Amino acid sequence: MNDEQLEEYSALELIFPDLITKQTETSFDVIIEPNPGEENSIGIKLSIFLNPDYPREAPSYTLKPLYDLDRNAIEPLNQVVSDIIDRDMGNPMMFDLIEGIREWLNNQYSAEEEEKIVEVVKKVYDTYTPVTPESFLAWQEQYNRELKIKEENDRELLKAQPYINGLTYQDVWSKPSGKEIFEKGYHAEADEEDKEGLDAED
């Protein structure tokens, strides 16, 4: 590298210390991800080969997709890189190349995440049955039937629960009330009097 190239490379090392790797005196690799320091599903390995007349002459480069990035995505990305090189020709352009690729990846990442969300929503939506007046009435009828069964079961369970002095609800309400005992005693006494009257007549 000449002094101008070395100065630019040194600046890149300071900015991207964990992402840039020198391969030879005139070449280096940069790992570019949409969200540095986080888990990324896509990325690009940018390999730069500096020509002796760089930056007055375009650098040679290769792009390698990383992780889940489709190889077919490289073609449109090549156009992005080519546009940056044409725009910055004659000036240091490595930083602009790296950030331009990162911005492109961010757009791809956002589109990928949006597609995943749409797919999840679609799967969830597909599990639901569309509601029509007929399906609602059928659901309501089934719901009311199940509710009635539940209420009956709850009442049966309640009858078996301790209620008063160890007696269950059913025990308490199966015993005759005071009124019933009184009426029963009254009728028994009346029957006895009637029987005595018949015996006296005999």
C-alpha cells in the first residue's frame, strides 16, 4: 500500500476493529452485517484488492453472501457497489462502500423480517374459522349446552360438600323441615283420634 492507501486502511481499522482483516499488503476482507454486535441472519463478506493507482482507479472486489443471504442477491448489490465507486472515484471510498452495503443489508433485513411477520400472521389467521351467522348460532347453541352441563355438574358437586355440622347440602335439604314435622305430627295425632273414635263406636 502507498501512504494514501495505508492511511485510509488504518482509519478503517480504527472504525471497524472487529470486522476488518488484512490478507496481503494490498488486500483485506470486511465482514458487513445489518446490525453489528447482534445476531444477524444475513451478511456480506467484502474482499478488497487495491490497485496501485487507487483511489484514482477503481479497486477490485468480490462479494460473498453470508448466513441466510441468497446468492441471487449479489447481482443487485453489485450495482450498488458500482454506483458508489463511480460516484467517489478519485477519493477514498472504502468507508462509503462498507456503509452503502450495510444500508442495503438493512433494507433486505427489514424486508425479510416483514415477510416473516406476514407469514406468521397468515399461519395464525388460517387456523381461524370465518364467522358467519350460521356458524355463530351453531357455536352459541353448543356453548349454551356445555354451560348447562357445567352448571348441573357444579350443583352435584355442591351437594356433596360439607354444609352444616358435617352434614352435606343434600343431607340438610333431604331432612323434613319443622313445618313438615309439625304437620306430620298433627296428621298422625288426628289419625290416632279418628281411630279411637271408631273403636268407641264399636
